[in-house]
Amino acid sequence: MSVQIMVSAFSLAGLKPTELLVLLALADHAHKDGTGARPSIARLAWKVNLSESQVEKLVRSLLERGFIKRLKRGGNGRASEYELDFSAVEQKPPFNSEKEQSKDNEPRTNQPPPTVGNSNGNHPPPTVGNLNESAAANGNNQPPPNAQSPTAGDALTVLEPSLNPRPAFKIVRFKIKFFIG
């Protein structure tokens, strides 16, 4: 499996979605240099959830358009060997969205994100940090003393108090007496 070939397949221009899917399945069987892809048409069809005839047409299209080359033709129960070489194929322009560009231009700060409380004011604000389960079960929503302040880019766990102070279910015990008369 060549992840490098699979990643570069996403930057190719002019591929239909099903062609890209078959190309990714071929790349999954290729070596790092793009050679050695020998999956059978049946295996490719199974991988991409298409019929064998659809996969044959898509492989033929990829061959004609130069996305793949057949190194050895299969036959007598043997699969063909393909090479994936995208150097002569048109590439998509790099992805640039205005949102990404503005995000990249913003200065990064080491300020922790603001802590926001509940809108009705009846509950304490969410706690940032890791709580042990016994403290959380006892209603103590304070972070442990060894908790560090988060910095920008850190993954955070936010534990919010329940909006319903009552438990979601209540266990009720009762006895039923039968009188046979």
C-alpha cells in the first residue's frame, strides 16, 4: 500500500468520482514508486462496490487517459500489473479558500479560550480540565490542583453541568401483595 501515491491521487485534475475511487483502490495495491499494483478486477470491484464490468470500463478509461500504465497483461487466472505515474497528468491548483487565508494571517495567541456559563445563570460555568470520576459524581466540578491552564491549540475536555438537576431515571421499589380469597 502506498499512502504517498494515494495522497497524490487527490491532486489530479479531470477525474470522475468513480475513476478516483478505482485509482485509489489501485494505489492501495501499489508500491511506493507506483509499480506492482496487481489486483484482480474482481478485487477492485469488491473494494469500490461497483460491478466488474464498471471497473473494467473505468480501468480502460484510466489507461487511455494516461493515469495508469499496464506493465504486464494478465490472463489465465493472473491479474494485470499496473503502474501509477502521475508526472505527465494535469494537477489541480492548490486549494486556497478565503477562510483558510484569513485564518493563516491571524496572529496566534497563547490566551486560553473564554469560559462561558449557562444562559439562565442557575448552573456554574463549564469546567476546563480533567476531573476524576469521584469528584464529578459528588458535584465537585473544580479541576484537580495539578491541572494546567490550556494554551491555544490544546485539546480541551469541557464538562458541562446537567440542565436537569434530577437524575434521568429513578429506581422505585415497591411490594405487591396478592390476596386470594
